[in-house]
Amino acid sequence: MGSGTVAVIGAGVVGMATARALQRAGREVIVLDGEDPGRKTSFGNAGFIAIDHVLPLCRPEVLRRVPRMLMDRDGPLTVHLPSLPWLLPWMARFAFAARNSEVKKGTDAFGVLMAEANAAWKSEIQASGLGELFRSRGALYVYETDDGFAAGARERSLQLAKGTVMEIVSGDRAREIAPGLSPRIVKGVFYPHGMHTVDPWHVVTALAERFTAEGGRIEKAMVCGFDTQGERVTAVRTAGPPMPVSDVVICAGRASGEITRLLGFRAPLVAERGYHVMLEPTNVRFELPVSPAERGFFITPMREGLRLAGTVELGAPDRPASWHRAELLKKHMQDIFPGVGGAETSRWMGERPSLPDFRPAIGRAPRHRNVYCGYGHQHVGLTLATATGRLIARLMEGEALPAAMAGCDPGRFG
Ligand SMILES: Cc1cc2nc3c(=O)[nH]c(=O)nc-3n(C[C@H](O)[C@H](O)[C@H](O)COP(=O)(O)OP(=O)(O)OC[C@H]3O[C@@H](n4cnc5c(N)ncnc54)[C@H](O)[C@@H]3O)c2cc1C
């Protein structure tokens, strides 16, 4: 391992997990963020360690659904129509990346990442004392139609090929696993190794506390520039004096593109919006995340109540929130678990940092030898945070990444 200070830009779940991995590898680490840790997208996710996620969202069958998405404001995946001109370049890249050869690059990379994800979380849970915040109760996807179940066949066969353990269950068995499920559920897929957190925000704050307790520094500052010398960044610029660094890791979520631009390469990220609604945990008799797959969201029992989280809305940044999509989650809940969940206690909107090929950028930056990347984790940033941190720490130690990680090369957008 080298010496000198590593600056990690961004204190979301990816930045804090990376900071912890580097700290354990013996580096002096400073985390820079204009916000308190975990206040952006990492705050309100569904809490699921989604190791079943081996197929990128960008694929031919999703591409074929785009015209319908443009018309359907209430579907699980929708496009904000007025944003269309802004979105077009991103959508063109999305279409390009939906070719089978590109999808394969994604499945190969996810194979590596998901194989590492659970183990990486388990060791972080131990190292940072996070046991209270996690549960290993499995996860259940449920289907209301045989067609909906059949549509997931390709993903399931890929999961099996990558070693994911699953059990296909009848509607009745699904109702035993998650009491209260509606009779409309005809099938389910149970993932016995599924794990979830009961408080995603506190996972980040607990990582931050442990990081500082073990000598790490967190500074409330936005990064706005860099000093460079040849192929190296020598200092990070914030509103304060330049901060000399030996290495930099970019983990700034959906704002990472603004930082990569300063370093001469592209990260065409969109903010893929999702919502959560917290309900009082009235009549909740299940302990695992349940996803009504055809409706594209999760129902997760959490410390503070029942969280309904998900749906996808693509659009330009800085537009107003579409709260009707949060309302929709509550309506879905009553269809799937009638009579379960009480009054709403809070609601939230989050912006998943999504690259058009739905593969994160993990690895060395193209132009500067001491800049590393960990962003673009879209729907699986919680899942992949600790695996990302471990891979970046290994890379800094001089190890090469597995060949399949080439699909996540940060320089692939030029
Ligand atoms: C509704 C919803 C449900 C989800 N469910 C799940 C799930 O169940 N499982 C899962 O794995 N994932 C889930 N996700 C996705 C997951 O939440 C994200 O992928 C993850 O939080 C991204 O983490 P991050 O650290 O990259 O970004 P963020 O949490 O957004 O953190 C980035 C940080 O960088 C900081 N920053 C930005 N610019 C600068 C700068 N110039 N200088 C310094 N700091 C800067 C920001 O202030 C921010 O704190 C869900 C997302 C949503 C929206």
C-alpha cells in the first residue's frame, strides 16, 4: 500500500464503505462531502442486499418497452416527458448498450460483484459492529400473473448459472413465508440467502462513526477542483486551502459526472428517481423484504416502520418531485397486502446514480494514475458498496481487477 492521504469524495454508502476498506488496508483517509454522511440517495433505499441482481436493467426487452413507458405515468418504469430532449443522448447510449454483447459485459461484471457482495457485507458488519442493523431472513419476489412470472425466466436462469440459491414457490407457500399476502399472488421466488438492513441511513452513519473512531477524518466540504502534475492529482480543491493528496476516489453518486469532467473524462449519469413511503407497522407479520415484481417496488420491514420503496422515473435533474408516484406505492400495498400497514409517517424521493449501460464505474480513472472511481451504482449501491470498497483497496495495493470487471471501466464513455 502507498503512503500519503487518500481523499474519498462523497460520504454516501459507497464512499463510507470505501473509506473503511482503505482505512483497514492501512491508508490515511479523509472523506469530503458538503452534506452529513448518508443524506442523499443512501438515506432512503429499500435496504435489500440484492445479490439476485445479475442482469443489467439495460437490455433488449426493456428497450422494447420504452414507447409504453413514455405513455404510462403510473407504470413501474416511466419517463418524464418534458425531459425527453435532455434525456435523448443518454437514451441513445442506453439503446446502444442494450445489445446482447454489451448485456453480456454487464452480466459478467455483476457475476463478480454479486459473488463478493454478501461476503463483503458480512465482514464489514463484523468489523464495524453493524449486527443490530442487518437481518438474514431471505427475500421474496411475488407474482400476480403466470405471464409476469414467465417474463423473469431469463433472469432466473442467469441467477442459477451464477450460483444464486432460489426456490420457486406456489402462491400458498408465498403466503406462508409472508403472512398477509393477497390471494391474488399466484407464484413467488424465495431467495433464502437474502439479507437486508432495517435502517439504511444508520448503516452509513455507523460506518462514519467507526471510521472516525479509528482515526479517519470527515470534512464538510464540496470538492470543486484539482491541482495536477502530469498524470497525477496532487491536491483537491474545496472552498478552503488546497488539500495535498496522494490518491483520490470519486464516490459522489449522481454528481460524479461533474467531478469527472474536471478530470477530463465523461460519466453520463442520470438521476433515476425513486420514492419511499414509511407506514406504521400495523399487522406486519413478515420479517423479510417482499417485492411485487410486476409493480417494481419493495416492501421492507424496518426499525422505524414498514418501508415501501422503488419505482423508476427517468428525467432531467432539478425538476419537482412527482409525489403521485409515492401515492401509487400505497395503493399497490393495499392490493398486495390488504389491511397491512398503518398511517403514513414520512415520504422521500431519491436519485439513483445511473449510467446508460447500468454498470457501475469501478476502477482506475483514464487520465490520472492516482484517481479511482466508485459511482454509478444505480439500483444496487447499498448491495455493492462494500464490494466496491474492497476492489478499490485491492487496486490501490497494485492488484489487477478480475477480467470480467472490464465492463465497469470508468473510461468507457470517453
Ligand atoms: C427508492 C430507492 C430504493 C433503492 N433500494 C435499494 C436496495 O434495496 N438495495 C440497493 O442495493 N440499492 C438500492 N437503491 C440504490 C442505492 O440507494 C444507491 O445506489 C446508493 O445509495 C448510491 O450511493 P452513493 O454513495 O453512490 O450515492 P449517494 O448516497 O448519493 O452519496 C453521494 C455523496 O456524494 C456527495 N457529493 C456530491 N458531489 C460532491 C462534491 N462535489 N464534493 C463532495 N461530495 C459530493 C453527496 O453530497 C452525497 O452525500 C435504491 C434507491 C432508491 C432511490
